[in-house]
Amino acid sequence: MAAIHANTQNFEKIASTNEIVVVDFWATWCGPCRAFGPVFEQVSEKYPDIPFVKIDVDESSEIAAAAQIRAVPTIMVIKRGEVIYRQAGALLAGDLEDLVEQAKSYDPDQNANQAADQK
């Protein structure tokens, strides 16, 4: 699946109706963002069942503000509506693929139960 260009109107639905969503917060004026774009697209093709979403921070400033984006590019992974990963900076294709594989095996419910047990 090619990357989806999301905006304020459709991002909430995408994030809440999919098991995993990979998000690239970017800007047209950002050189590293433009360099990372093809990598993001390439990896998205390997995971047709997972939405890879691009959010232009200038066009969708409300989403960027709500996500507390301070630098671009910032990569975020959402699983079952919960942010499980967020980091500023571009990734290599292999690293992004590894991140997606980790997200697929991550169980937010199990981790929440373990945290509660430790308290």
C-alpha cells in the first residue's frame, strides 16, 4: 500500500480503525524529510495491511501540535490507538522494517498488565 497523505479530517479515523499505523511527520522545506520520503514509500509497499501515513506539519498543524511534534521528520507508530514509538529523525529502510516487525509483535495489553504487576 502506498503511503497515505492524511490531514485533520481523516487522520483520527485512520488511527482509530487500524491495528497499527506508521506515521511520518514531515515538511516540504525539510531536506531530511524529502530524503526519507522514498524510504517510507518503499517500506510501505512491503506491508500492504498497515497504513503508512504522511502528515505535512504545515498543512496539518493541529495534528502536529496534538502529537507534540518539535522536529521533522518524526516517526510515530500507533498500535490500537496508543503511541508505542516516537522518535525524531529519518530511519534506514531496514531499521523502519525492524520497527514495524517489533510493532506487530508488541502487545500493549500485556505490557500494561506487567507494569501494573510491578507496582
